[in-house]
Amino acid sequence: MSSMLILFFAEILLCCAHSAGDSVPKLLLVSFDGFRADYLETYKLPHLQEFIENGVLVKEVRNTFITKTFPNHYTIVTGLYEESHGIVANDMYDADAKKNFSQFNDSDPFWWNDAVPIWVTNQQQGKGASAAAMWPGSDVKINNTTPHFFMKYNFSVKFEERVERIVEWLNSSDPVVNFAVLYWEEPDASGHKYGPRDTQNMQRVLEEVDKHVGFLMNKLKASGLWDTVNVIITSDHGMASCSAEKLIVLDECLGRNNYTLIDRTPVAAVLPRQNKEDVYNLLKNCNSHMKVYLKEEIPDRFHYRHHKRIQPIILVADEGWTIVQNESLSKLGDHGYDNALPSMHPFLAARGPAFRRGYSHGSLANVDIYPMMCHVLGLAPRPHNGTFANAKCLLADQWCISVPEAIGIVIGVFMVLSTFTCIIIISKNRVAPSRPFARLQLQSDDDDPLIG
Ligand SMILES: [Zn+2]
């Protein structure tokens, strides 16, 4: 009898635990590296279109400067500008620690610890466990924590394998995984190789990316997650065409012994070895297709000044131009340029119970993605540079009003008030005939002398 009772209560407990797990909102964040916003219009991508039709689309995401991979992926998961999260380039040098960072040497937590990514906050706030497949930084012990499940970065691991692991983790009941990130290297790698104008090759590459979206959707459907999981598909930056005719050759302007080149192109980070002003003046007169800034002169709009890893002189090439020392050019596409350029912008699409259906939005800053994800997961966001209100229109549980709608409502209210005012004035005029009657009577009295 007692064993039956124990079994009964154990079943109730299991059932409650299971339903609690089921009720936790789940979110999967996916990045296809270098997916330029207008690829969506240029190429036929049926799986992605199907995904978008049932959810929301942000046609253009304003990313952060510099428009490179590591900095923007960290911005998406922290909501911080690069000067605030500290991943200010794909190649960095820290003068205090005398350390170097590159995409092949990125696992020292030192570089990442200025910020706390959402997968750490999610676990710290006890909402559930996080899982990661190759998102930049997700295999690093940031704030002493990695996602509960993660894969060590290895570019040769196929997309299908990454998805299978992620889906398996999202189905885990012990612990319940409510947040996952997934990263894929295309269409960035081919965008560099062929350039975004090579529509024949890029069509093939994007069809492959679209098949990956289809594979992901089918896996989520087959595992029973499709109706409950929220999925965001986005990217870190776009891609611009570059060519061997548009080279800025630094060797023609100053000797290499004057400086160390920390980051290369199209935003070059220069650490002067000699007098900073001299190096600056030589660079300033070097090429009209490159802007040269002392660190303290970097425009405010870049939000790229207040970090010790931003070097004393920054060179920013015009769109399509490449900064070299004297090397030849081995690529036809690049990114990293001014983040105001539409060619640098990616897109964002999202679907699931947290998102509206069939809604299209003009643009959103990528710092706004973080507070939106925190809202979906029920997390208290850490300090960030985003604005939750900017993402409200994408969410099913938020009241959202666009500027034309607001103008329409103001005009409508004005018309209703005007109509009421007119009705009141007219009805008042109709009810006030007593005085004219009195005057008429007086007038008839006054008529007497005339009659007489
Ligand atoms: Zn990238």
C-alpha cells in the first residue's frame, strides 16, 4: 500500500515537473553569418519565406561598428555596443595585459568578461539551462560559466550535426533547456570568395542556406518542438563587393617600422611606434578613400571610442575599398565598413508563440534584440544599449502602434471631438428662442403709439 502511495505521489511530482518544463518559454537564436539583408529580395528562398510568412520580418538590422563577426555576435547576445562589451574587432591587442586575440585564439575569458551574454544570465536567473552550437564565445567560460550544453568551435562540423545536437538539447528534461544559440559560417565564407554581385554562385550558396533552414524546421517539427519553441533567424552583417582596383596601400605612405597593424581591413587599427601625430599626419594624407581618426575623434554615432582595446588611430575604408600594406587581394567581398551602409545590414526573422504572425517591420538596431529576447524568456535584462520599446511591434503580447496609426488615431479623436462640439453648439442655438419672443412682445407694445 505504502509503495503504491509513493508511486502515486512520484507520478504527480513527475507530471508537475514535466508541465512546468513545458510551460517555460523556449527560444532558439540562429545566425547565418554574413546574410546581407537584400539577399532575401534577390534570391528565391522558399523555406525562409515560409518561416517568415508565419512570423515577423525585420527587413534591415542596423548592426554595430565595426561590422565584423565577433563584435556583432557579442552585441546580439549582450545588447551592448562594442566599446561596452570589449570585443572591438576580430583581431585585438590589449596593451595592459600584452595579450593578442584572433579568431584562432579566442578562448581566454579575459576578452569576454566585460559583459555577460544572455546564455549566462539565463542560467544565473534560474529560468533554465542554455545550449550552444558554435556561436562565437559560447565555448568560453565567461563569468566562470559556459552554457550547460555546448560544442567546442570546429568549422568542419556540419550544419545538420549542429542542428541535431541543438534539437536534442532543447528536448532535454533534465535540465530543461529554454535557450539555445546556433551558428553557421555561410553565406559569409562564399560572400568573401565570390563577392555579393556574383549572383550565379551566390544563388547556389543561398539555396544551400535555405535548405538548412528547411532542415532546421523539419527537425523541430519531427521532435514536437515546432509549436512551442520561438525561433529567431538573423545575422551579424552584410557584404560589399571589393576589387583589386580599389586598394589603399599603406606602404606607399609610411614605413612599417612606424606602427603595428593590429586589425587590418576595412577598418584598420593602428598602434603607432613612433610619434603618434607624425603617424597620423602621414596616414591622413595617404588616400582619399580612407578616413583617418585619432581615437578621440571617432564619430559619436559609431559608439566606438571608450575602450582600451580600441587603438590610438583607426582607419576606415570607403565601401568596396581594401586597406593593405602591399599585399594583393584574394577576395571579392568584404564587410566591416561603416554601419550606416545598407550593404552592411543583415535581416531578422522570428516565429513562435511569442511573435506576431505575418508582420513586416522596416528596421531594428541589433542592440534591441537583447531586451526582446530577455522579454521572451522572462529574464531581467542586464544594463544594455538597446530599447525594448523598439521591438514591441514584433511581439504577440505587446500593444504596438506605428507612426501612421498614431496620426490616424489623433485625427480620428479630433474629428469626433469637433463633431460633438458642433452638435452641442447647434442644439444650444435651437433651445434658446425665449428671448426673441420677449422682444417681439415688447416691440408689439412699442407699436401702440404708431398705431395711434
Ligand atoms: Zn560574420
